Amino acid sequence: MKVLLVVEPVAKSMGSERVVDATAKWLRREGVDVAVLDPRLDIPLWLIREFDVVHIFNSGSSLWAVSRLVDYVKDQKPIVLTVTYWPPTVGEIRLAEKVMGLDGEKIAILMQARAAKDVTLFRIAEEAGALIFTSERERKAFFEAEESFGFEANGLCEIVENAVDPEEISKVRIEKEYALCATVGRVEVAKNQWTVIQALRELKTELPDIRYVCVGKDSLRLGEKMKEDWIEFAGEVEPAEALGVLGKAEAHILASLRDTPGLASLEAAALGCKLVVSDDPYGTARDYFPEGMVSFVDPLSSISVYRGIRDELLRERSDRLREFVLERHTYPKVVKKLIELYNKVR
């Protein structure tokens, strides 16, 4: 079987591109012939015809190049789409006003741009022979949003959960540093590092040894606005360096306003971090992590985030969560599901 994986690059350390790289690696281990394509490149149709399946990953980009590619191949080859979707929330608008200082007119422009991107995604989904969701909550959210825009995808639907690469995890030295907290992810309104810092400042009066590392491009320039000696904005780093931070961190905090979740929380858990994650309706963490193993918080409430971080830092260390993730969420399991799906649509 020959499979073409398609992703529009955003940044080399972004989760979507690392997901594609890991998927390609483990598919090849199963004997699948894989190529990875940047859809912004002009690829002759005769070359695409050599593949049995075209698998598109939504990277959160503008999707215009992906849409053009879909129009090019939809009548030639079966398309599989990994959706990666969560609708915008009122909380995101409120934080954009507070953190970025945007007025109503600029907020409206941002929401219009987001709606245009969603419409493009819905159009691509209508042409796909199969849709992949990473959780049941994501599937429901997507179809509710799609229906509200007047679209209707009719392809197969499969739940294929996100995963970690066990080989990459095994390379990381796990040596925890007391009260070291981390967030891996681009510094932006949706990732909500601003609220995390508010909560940590309050908690630091009780636990003065707290330190905080933000790993990811600082799109909001919080490093300039919230500069303190116990906070480090590491910027965009190589994936191995980000994993190294997680190997040292006591807790990983992702109080995101929309998270599916991606690699960050899963890799953090696999590397022995305690987790603070957003509760409903801000993502799908409850589809991944059992009650009692992590702290679920309201990302719009610094008090809720404060309590979640405090509970995790005071929680006795345990390998339960790490073992849970490495048992259920690894690429050797994921690619077997993908191959079954490819065989259904080809």
C-alpha cells in the first residue's frame, strides 16, 4: 500500500507536523510505502495517482493550499482527513480583549477569519471518504458546527486517538525537579498561559519554590509583559529539548481554551509529569484521562487553575498516569487502526 500524508507546515516543533512524522515512521514499520507532501508545492497529478490513499492532516493553517489539492485529487484517489477541530469559545474572545487589548472591531475581524477557515475545513470534509477524530467529544463538536454552517460530510468516521512515540519517550532522562511547572505549546490566547501565570503568582506565596517554563513561540510577547526571575520563556525549541523539559517538570499545565488534546499533555504524562488540563467545554481531555489521575480546571478561572496546580504539586508522585498513557496511547497501536481504515476506503 502507498499512502501520501499531507500537512501544510506551520513550524517544525508544532504538534501537527510531529504527528505526521511519527505516523510516517510507524506506518513504514508496518510495511506501508509513505511519502509526506507540503500541499503548497505544485505536484503533478500523475505522481499523486501512484498512491492508494491521500491522508490530509489539519495543521491549523489557512487550509487554502490543502483545499486546492483536494479539488485536484478528489475524483482520482480516496481522501482521509484528520480533522483536529474545536470551536471557538466566548472565553477566547474575552481573553483576546484582556490580553491583547483588542477592541470589538478587531475581535470581529478575527472571528470572521476563523469562520472562513472553518468553512474551508467543512468543504474538505465533504469530499473526504473518511474522517478521523481524536475523540468522541471532538466528533460531536465538529458535526454540530458543520451543521450550523449548512454542510454535511458523509464519509466514514473513525476515532483514532492521539499518541506518543515510545522510542522518543525512552530517550528522555526523567529526573524531576521539585515545583518545576511547564507548559509546552505556542504562547497564544487559546493556550492561555496568561491565566496560568496569574494562578502561579498566587500559589507562589504558599509554595515559594515554584518555577515556570513556557516552551513555544511567544506570539503574545508575554515574556516582555510578565518578566519575572521565576518564569522562563524558552521560545521555539527542537522537539528533543521540549521533551527534556518535560522530563524535569513536576507538573505540566495546559489550561487551554480548546485542546483535543495534542502531544503536549500526552508526552508530559508519558514522562511522569502531573497534569493540569482544561475541563468541559474547553476540549476533550476527559476522553483521554481518568478522573483522579489529573486535575480538570476551568481555564477562565485563575482560582480553579490555582487549585488544580496546588493539588497536583501536593499530590504524591506515582507512575499510574505514565503507565496508563504508555499502555493506551502509542503509535504502534495507532497505525494499526490507520491501516484498517485505509483498506476500507481504497
